[in-house]
Amino acid sequence: MDTCFLTGGTGFVGANLARLLIDKGFHVRALARRGSNRKNLEGLSLEIVEGDLSDEAALKVGCAGSRYVFHCAADYRLWVKHPEAMYESNVKGTVRVIESAARAGCEKIVHCSSVAAVKPRRDHRPADETSEYASEAEIVSHYKKSKYLAEKEALKLAQKGAPVVVVNPAAPIGAYDIKPTPTGKIVVDFLNGRIPSYIETGLNIVFARDAALGHLLAAEKGRVGERYILGGENITFKAMLEILADLSGVSAPRFKTPYSIAYAFAALDSARARLTGKEPLAPLDAVKMAKHYMWFDSSKAEKEWGYHPVSAREALKNAVNWFVENGYVSKKAEERMKVCLS
């Protein structure tokens, strides 16, 4: 039985990947911080390696004898009071994982980057892997900058001989989003009636299970030193809310907030957050990103690997059911939704 070492298994995409690898017959070692929430790994037949991305001894144990290493751990937040910790985890942590895996002689190292590291087009056409930022100065948000820099380091190590393949998942949606992630939070807020209006933008929704499968395909078929977008369906934010309305019975907002008003509110809200230390309702970086449609093209993975993602509707349906079943939706809202969910 081949062994795989997985970082980020307690998180969203990582939890889906852990289940997929076990189903495919791999022995999984999952890195987990001491005292971390391990709910996403409960009941799974896998080996826990205690430690974090700064623990080189734990990384050595995890990588030893592993055929594949999947680096999915990341600090994913659109607002952060102290960004230094995010760069330490996302950039330096990535280097430690790859160097440890390379020293251990692992066959393939799959680095989970993000479409945050791919420059979106300004004409609303989907961007592909050739769309690159000229420098980090162009990038909005510490999260996106950290993922961009981490990917650059991963590809540098690939040039030096590390068997690294980079994958760039779009906005994942589905089960095991326990935090939830920023995209998952949109779903939860909608179901609880907390999205009174929408902003004109676009995003690419990928079913988390498809993103997980893309990681395994990258290990099996990916070319070293290449990056592959793992996307799903490109839709507008308004269309996403309309799908959620159809699935849940919750009314979609009719009012479109002008970008200038959204920006002004987010600027004030983020200023308040810096003073109080409490996360803003509308992070300014999120509004800045919404100015450009985050649409992406997965045809490279489709042509080279046979990657075929499901529709946004199917992904959103899975997410709605999971959030309801796991207590993220108020009882009052759930009662209104029962007819639709049945």
C-alpha cells in the first residue's frame, strides 16, 4: 500500500482529499497541529502526524517513505490583523514542506496554490495558466500575495529538481467546510438571510470533491514544474445567489449595490476592524477583488488528465445540504427550507 503525506487534512479541500485517497487504497498520513480541530478527520482510517509547517521534524516523519506529498495547508483569510503570520505559514511553510519531501525522495509533490496566484483578465474572459502578475505589487490582499509568493517558491524548487506540480483551485464549495471559508460563508449567510443585496462580479465555483480529484490526477499525470487550474463553472455572483434561492427557497436579493457604495462601506468597516481587532463584515480586499470577474479556464487539466468538474448547481446543492445538516443554518431558516431540501 502506497503512503501519501497530506498537510491541511483538517481543512476543507484537504478533508475531501483525505477521503478520496483512502477510498483509492492509499495509506494517509495527515499533519495536524497540536490542539487543532480534527473534526474533519474523525472516523477516518489514517495516521496523524502531530506538528505544523514550522516543525521540520514532523515534516520529515510525514514525508519518509511517502510516494506522494500533497501540500494543502494554508492560512486562508481575506482579512488579517497581523499578516506576518500568514506569510510565515503560506510562503515559508511551503518551502519547508517541499524541501522535506524532496530530501525524502518522494515521487511527486503537489502544491495546492490558488487561482489567487493567477491574474484575472479585465475583459471578463476566463484566464488560463499563462496569465501572470508582473509582480506582487499588482496583487490585492495579503492572502493573494502570500499564495502568489508561495507558488513562485514552489516553481523555483521545481527548477532545482524537486518533483513539484502546482494546482490552482478556484472557489471550492461542498462538504467539510467547517470554518467556513469565505465562499462557504456566502452560502451560510445567504441561507440565514444575511445577504440583502449583491455586487456585480463573477467567480468560478468548483466542487470540493472535484478539486480533491484534481490533486490526485496532478500526482499521477501532472508535469513537473507546471501549474494547472482546477476550476468548475464560471458564473456571476447574482447567478450564484439565484441558484441558492432555487435550491433553498430563500429569496435572492433584488438590489444591486453600486461598487462605489460597497467600497465606501468596506473601507469604513475595515478601519473599524483595525481598531477593534474584530473581523469586518465586508473586508475591503474582498470588495477590491470583486471589481474583476474571477473567471478561469481549466482546459489544460481537462486535456492532459481528463479532469471533468460538475456544475456549480451540483456543488452548491452539496454545500447547502452539508451546512444544514451540520448546524450552520438557524432553526427558523431551516424550517423555511425543508420543503425545498426534501
